[in-house]
Amino acid sequence: MSGWLTSFTGSFLTSGLKLLGILVLALLLTRLLKALTARLVKLAKGESRAALLREEQTRTLAGILHSTGSAVIWAAALLAALPELGINVTPFAAAAGLASPPRRALGFGAQHLVRDLINGFFIIFEDQFAVGDTVRIGEATGRVEHLTLRRTVVRDLTGTLWTIPNGEVRQLANLSRDWSQIFVDVPAADPASVDRVFAALEAVCAQFRADPAWTPALVDGPRVLGVESLTPSGAAFRLQLRTAPTRQHDAARELRRRILARFEQDGITRAALQRVELLGGKSN
């Protein structure tokens, strides 16, 4: 009896020590992985626009590396711990292989999962977009809030949260990479001189470029390109504006406001009014 008890106690202590060692090792590896990914983000920090973009991309990659690496570490720890608990997974694997329909369903699901993971890997590796970018993927257009190897989460302008498997990302448009551009058409019907309209627009553009409040948002312009179209009521002048990513609409609204104020100051007519009279008699 004492021999059996001694054997059981020894076996229990041995298995317990192995389980404790597996747990401690898994915890140490996850802490080390977290420290390494945090170090990567710290090295990418900077104050320039390019540095901030690189930091956001590195933060996304570090988050994916941490989550994927942690999953791999704990999965390996679980597989190493099961034999110490007296659990043999071989019969379960054999039983799962006997059932053909479940196996086909599992294989079909695994194909989609592998496709998502592979596409997610190339999205990150090729730096197609990162968390914080504004993208258009299919019907979803908005800001990327979460990105993993398996899925991309986008919040659109209405606040709707779209969850898109990476395997479904076949065509995408990154709307916030490097710079954004917009064209502003200004209709004018000045009876005095087209040159006066040009002069007013050039003055507005020069003041806008020199404004310290807007200089950080401007990449190029605004500049007057010329007359875009002619109509019986006047002409439409086109302006080009290139800004920091996603700032084009804010800058265009401010530019239109300044143009309206300058036109009112110089007495420039924005559009000619047309009066249409319908003449006719009563039908018998």
C-alpha cells in the first residue's frame, strides 16, 4: 500500500511540476513577445507625417504578431499539457476522421480560413492599409478600426461597423495614403472681365497657402487651373487642391467660403440669373 502511495505521489509531483513548468514557460514567452512588439512600436515613433504613418503601420503589425504568437504559444502549451493530464487525443482524431460529412465540412471551413489568413498576411506584408487608414472595400467605405490576419473591421461615416473576412478583399481603395486631392469648380458670370475673376481666385489661393492654420494640411496648391467650361450664363473656373490624407473636404469647404467672401467684396457675380416666361392661351 505504501509503495502504491509513494508511486502515486511521485507521479503526481512529477506531472504537477511539468504542468507548472509548461505554464511558467508559456507566460514567460508571452511576456517576452509583448515586450518585443512594444519595442518595435517604440522604435517606429516619430513626429513627421511619414513617421506617424509608419508608427501606425508598425502598431498594426505588432498587434497581429502579438495575438498570433500568443495563440501559437498557448496552443503548444495545451498540447504539451494534455499528456500530463492523462488525455490522449489520438482516439478523438481517429473518430473525427471516420465521419466523412463532418470531415468535408471541416475541410471546407478550413479552406476559407486558410484563404483569409493568406490574404491577411499579404495585406500586412505589402502594406496595403493599416489601422487608421480610410479605405473602400466593396460596399464599405470608412476608417479601419481593427485588422487581424483573418478579418478587417471598418466603421463608415454613418457609424456602421463592417466586418470583412480578408479572403473577401479582392479590390480595395486606400483613400488616405500619402495625400488626397480634390477639384473645386467655381461658377462666375462677371460682365466686366474674366481676368478680374482670375485675379480674385489667385488672391484667395495665395492667402490660403500662407495661412498658418491651414499650411500643415496643404501638400500642393490651391492653384487656379483655368476655365473648365463655358455656359450661356458665364464660365466655371477649376481649382486644384492637394492635402494631407482625408483633409481635402475640410480644406475645400474653407476655400469655397473664402472665395464667396472675396467675390462679394469685389462685386463679382457668381452666376447669372435666367428668367423664363411661359406664354400661351387657353385651349378650347
